[in-house]
Amino acid sequence: MKSEPSALPPPKRQAGALFSAVILLLAGCASSQVPPAIGKAPEKPILVAQVQQEPDRFLDRRVRWGGTIVAVRNRKQTTEIEILSRPLDSGGQPRGKEPGTGRFIALLTGFADPAEYPEKRLLTVTGRLKRVETRPIGEYPYPYPVVAVEQPYLWPEPSPSGPPYFYPDPWYYPWYSPWHPWYW
């Protein structure tokens, strides 16, 4: 009786599996929704605090900043989004749990619905630094760098974590102990 050879010799099967894995990996990378301008870090990042200290030095320079939305104000021709700046990760997403590093105003052309940019959401913008305006926070005069936004990206809300895992063993009880007086 003849034994039937396998469809592919082992090295070709391994190459096929490797090729499939690479295709799936590339498909996952290609499906990213983050715009390239947001995902790519600038060569020499400029910090909000630097601009607040030396505004004239950085005017009309391109920046990539992000943080937590504090307020949205619509004007006649533009929308101002006040943002509490936070450090960005390598992909441009603000680290929401990090302390704030200052405030800035993202200036969008036209109308932006405040419902589209709700408070406490994470937003990253790229654009050019236009000016520094002093506005009050309470009674304190605060210098706000103003960025003319070229590319905004509102980060998706994190999905809520589900309920704790239910242990399916019917005899499992977290406080069970055969040495506990309840079980004597």
C-alpha cells in the first residue's frame, strides 16, 4: 500500500504560514484610522511651556500637540477648542493619566459642533502656531498659545471594561477555606 504524501513539504508549509502572518500584520497596520500627520512625531517637538515663555521665537512653527478638551467656543468664522496639554505617546495619543503641561487653544476654521468635541475627550492636533493670547483662568491671567489647526484627531473613547470574570467551578467561593469555622 502506498502512503500518500502530504500536500506540501514542511519548508513550504512554514513559508506559507509566515506569508499569511505577514499579510495579516500588514492588513492590521493599514486599517489604522490615525492620520499620518498625527501619528508621525516632529523631529524637534515644541512644548507648550516653551511657547508660553518665548512666544516670538516659535511663531508660525508647526506643532503637534494634544490633550484633554476643556471647553469649546464657537465664534463667527472659527471654533476655539481649549485643551489641557498632555504628553503624547509615540503614535500621537495624549496620555490621559499624565499631569497637564499647560493649556492651548486649537483654532478650527468654521463651525464645529460642541457635541462632536465633548469635554474630557482626548484630542491631538497639528498646525501652525499663530499667536499667544492672555486670557483669565479665574482671576489669573494665563498665556494661551493659539494653533491654527491643519489636522485634528479626536481619539475614540476607551471601551468600558466588562464585569469581573465569573469562575465556572460550582465549588469555588473566594472565601472558602476548609479550616474556617463555618465549614466545621
